[in-house]
Amino acid sequence: MTERTLRGQAVIAGIGETTYYKHGQSPDSEFKLALMAILAAAKDAGIDPKNIDGFTSYSNDRSDPSRLAAALGTRELRFSNMQWGGGGGGVAAAVGNAAAAVATGMANCVVAFRALAQGQFARFGRGSGAPLAAGDDAFTVPYGVMSPAQKFAMKVTRFMHDHGVKQEALRAISLASYHHAQNNPRAVMYGRPLDEAKYDASRWIVEPFHLFDCCLENDGAAAVIIMPADRARDLPHKASYLLGVASGSDHRCAAPVHNGPNYASSHFATVAPHLYEMAKLGPKDIGVVQCYENFTGGVLMSLVEHGFCAPEEANDLLRLENLIAPTGRMPLNTSGGNLAECYMHGLELVNEAVRQIRGVSVNQAPRNDTVIVVGGPMVTPVSSLILGSEAAL
Amino acid sequence: MSYLPEGLPIPSAGADGLSTPYWEGTRREKLMIQFCRGCKHWQWGPEWICHRCNSFDRDWREVAGKGVIYSYQRVWHPVHPALNGHGPYIAVLVELPAADNVRMIGNLLGDPKQDVPIGGTVEAVFEHHASASPPYSLVHWRLV
């Protein structure tokens, strides 16, 4: 039997994004933002956007593939796919689902995208205005546990308690994103640097998260074009090959009311081994890390569960000097990520991974043959992927 | 006087009635948890099936309101209008040793700025909202 794998079978041919805005400040509607990002990605890939024949997304994106196909003049729609799960948990899976489609002949040119206009629609960081709380919410919301930060903080607190992780480790993750954003004109936090004193003085949102441990809320859109690997040589830019992708979660992690057995977790414990197995790589082979920051504590647990350090080594690894390009030993979130570039549910991290492989990042890492993108931690099903240059195949 | 201000969403057993025995129990100051008659294990939160043995034969049984703090959070930033100007407050995740260490969420009564000991022993305190529509009762926790 031939090996069942996506390794090397699909490439990211093009990337695109709109201007990134603070939430509520986009002059354009969410659907128009999606179209703008897709057209930008098609232009980057050097293709006629009418040749896009598939759409994948995640987090219940509201830009419907039939409407997109009509608007773009798509000649024929062959693949449309929504990855279940909210937030950015599904970002890598959406790219992987597109890759699976082109690798198996179900489509030829698929765009994975995410569009958000939280001014037009509800914000993520607010509680619901509903008068009743039913289901799981009935057991949490009346106690004031309702926003994403409040749903995840107790996982992080328990993890830090179990392994002696200090607040300074979370601070370093935040500082790295803000550091990188200062070189990135696309970043919402461009020109707004952060230092230790400002972090320490910032208000608590929910312990252990200061304001700067929490992602932004933004408007905009981003898109990547995925094509079969045999098209790589026709592309205007250096191709980024998908080396591995995995999604899912561990045993009973979503047992109601915080009853998952492996509670203090980003829920990559079972996912990451599949990722590395497909990629035929390990954490020591990764040059650059893009790791979704819904909250810095999620990054902490994701890095551990992807093998970048043991839990007891987190305080040593997570120091600013280790995390910044080009000099750090593990450049992290080199565009500024969800904390400081844009909260585009992690698709901005995929775009940055491609820029790293092309060698055109504003915070270029010296080792750029392999880049990992870890999707939204704790937001199950979670997903992560590894991209590589042709040399990494 | 309730721990959090009035005006937060009212807990509902839901249209399917899955958690009705729990909410009826809290009004009588009884902590009712699901117990699987198939494999004799406790399970929480409410579910139609046992995650362990896939039996649908679940019972509701009373558990003593004694727990151990597994994790906690002190919330400062209000995300609901009813909480504006209020805070901080503490939510705790409590394990019930008498019920296979299933976990429940409640508020930790007392000083909202107190140090919260993970591993600390707590007891359940029922908070009745008799004038709400419909009436309901929450379960909070107090260090012992």
C-alpha cells in the first residue's frame, strides 16, 4: 500500500490580505473584505481569480462559498468546506482541507480564507446579551465565566501551578509579538511598542492574563491560494510546500463544564505527533514558529505540546532574546501575530509563514526552510501545520 | 445578597430538559450529579450518555457539597453589562472527591482579593434567586 500522506503534495501559491483595522473601523463590509483578500492572493499567485474552484474556511465564516463564487465569476465550483470549531482552532485545518482537495483531484485551485468585521457583527470578547444561559453555559455564565479569556484562564493557571511557570514567561511571548510588529507596517500595533514596565503596569483582564496577554479584536480578511505541487514551477514566487497538517483533540477534552481529563492543556497532545509524523520532522527541525495567541498562556501550552520545550524548561525558553528574529534561537510570531499584527484568526500567521519561506518577512529568520503554524490553542478541534521550501522536501 | 450583581443570564435546563434534575436539586440545597448505572462511575456535566461505557442508563444521585479547588481565576474586566463597575470576582473550578473528582464551577465566597489555594478544601453554599423568573439557585464555594 502506498503511504497515505499530504506531504509535499500541495503548495501555497499565493497570499493576500486587506488592510487590518481595529474592530469596528473597517470602511468595507465583511464580504467585500473577503473578496479583496482573495483577489490579492490570486494576484500574488499569478492566477486568474475565475480559476479558483474551491473555498475553505473555519470558525463559521459568514462569507458563503456560493456567493463568493458568483461574485468572483468562478467558472465552476468544485470544493467548498467549513472546518468545525470557533475562533482560530481550525486555521491550519482549513489550509489542510484545501490541500487535501487539490492533492486528491477534487479541485485544482482552492482558497483558504477568513474575513472578520466585528463592527458589522458581534465582538468575540463580550458576553452574550441573552437572558437565559442553557447547556454548558448554564453552569458557567451565571458565575461570570463567559468570555474566551474567562473560559481558558483556569487551564493556564493550573498549568502554571503544576509546572512552576512564571508570569515573566507569558510576558516574553507578548513582548516578542509587539517587538516584531514594530517592523511591520501592516500591523495594527505598528508604532506602539511594548516593554516590560508597560506590560507589568497594564490592567488585569482575568488573572493570569494582563491586557497584553490577550489577542486584539480586528476587522479585515486574509487568504491563501493552494494548488497541487506540480504547479509549483509555474508560480511567480517561491512555493511553500505543505509538509504536514493535523487536527483534532485529545480524549474527552470537551467533556462539559471543564471536565476534560487533560485539563491544563492546549489540546495538541495527540495532534502534534501526527503533524510531525506526516512532515517527517521534529521540533528541532523547525526554523520559525508562528503560534496562535488567543492568550499567551495558550502559546505556552502549545509550545510545550509541540515539543519545543519541556514544561519545566518554559521559564528558560520563554525569554524575549530567544524569541525574536533574527537572533533568537526560536523566532516566534515574526509578524506580530494575533497580539500585535492582526487578529485574523491566525490566517495572518499562515501568510507570515509563507513570507518567511520566501525570505521576504520584515523580521526574516535566518533559518527559513521550515515553518510551523500552530492554530488556536484550547479551541477544539485544534490544528497545526508545517510548511517548507522545496529544499525541505 | 448575591455574590455577583443581579442581571446576569439565568441558568436554564434547556429545551431538552437534560439538566432539570440538577437545577431542581439546587433549589432544595441538594447537589445532584449524574451516576452511570452501567459502569458505576460519576460523570459531569449533564450528558445523555456515559462517556466511559456508552450506557444511556444514567441516574441522578446526591453528592455531599465538599470539594477541592483544582483551579481558579480572578476576573477584573467586565464582559457583561450587569458586571460593569463590579469586581474583581473569583471563579473556582472545584473537584468533588466523593464523585470520581468530577469538576464544577462556582464563585469563591469571601474577599475577592484573597489568595486562592489550589488544593484548598471548600464546601458548597447555595445562593437562592427566589424572585427571578424562573427562580433558580446557584452553587458557590467557601474555604473551610
